[in-house]
Amino acid sequence: MKKLVLLLCFISLFTLSESKAQWRLAAGIDVLSTPFFENIPKYRFGAEAQYFVANRFALTGGLEFIEKDLGGSAGFRFYPINPVFLRMRGILKNNSDLALGMGYAIGLNSNWRLETMADYFAVSSGFAMRVGVAVKL
């Protein structure tokens, strides 16, 4: 995972000088996650920064709060058909995980978006649905 983070940092250094670059800040909370029917439901929320290196491709990095653990995340988003996106994130904490997902972004106005996402966690074999908001900087 450290190599992935270093690679993402290296790529972003070369793209920071691009004048058409766009930043977004996003935050979301899981509304449903496995196992579905527990007495005490799991809670997970996060915040991330998205840096668009191309029109349809963004590098992401942020923080994830899972139960009582705080971890980082690094990954990317790909928009094959706007507003649908595919995403992959590495969750960097004591028990690291790989999240593969897709989502749909609903434009509220020119700067704000409502995002719905579904993620599959490859290592822990879990599934989660998340809702959040994003703002263009």
C-alpha cells in the first residue's frame, strides 16, 4: 500500500501545474453495511479530497472513521459516463482493505452534488452503501 500512496503522490506532483485542474471535497456516511441485521450496527463515515488529473479521472485521498478506528484512504475515480463513476480505494489502517465500488452523483447546482455509492470490500468480504455530498472548489 505504501507504494500505491507514493505513486499517487508522484503523479499528482506532475499534474498540479495543470491550469484546468479541479478539486472537490466530499464527505459521506454508510447508511447500510454488512452484516445487515446486528443488534449494534456498524458505523463508517469518511471525507476525501478529489483531484481531477483529466476530465474523467480523479485521484482521491482522505480519512475513514470505521467503528472506533481512524484510517486513511487513497485511490481513484473514473467517470465512464458522467454522472456515473467507478472507484477503487485502499483503506489504510491496522487491518487494511481494498474497496471497489460505483456511484451516481446528482447535481444540486453548479458547485454541490449529492452522491450515492456502493462499495465491496475485497479483504473483509463486506458490502456498504453510502450517501454523501461533494463541493467543487
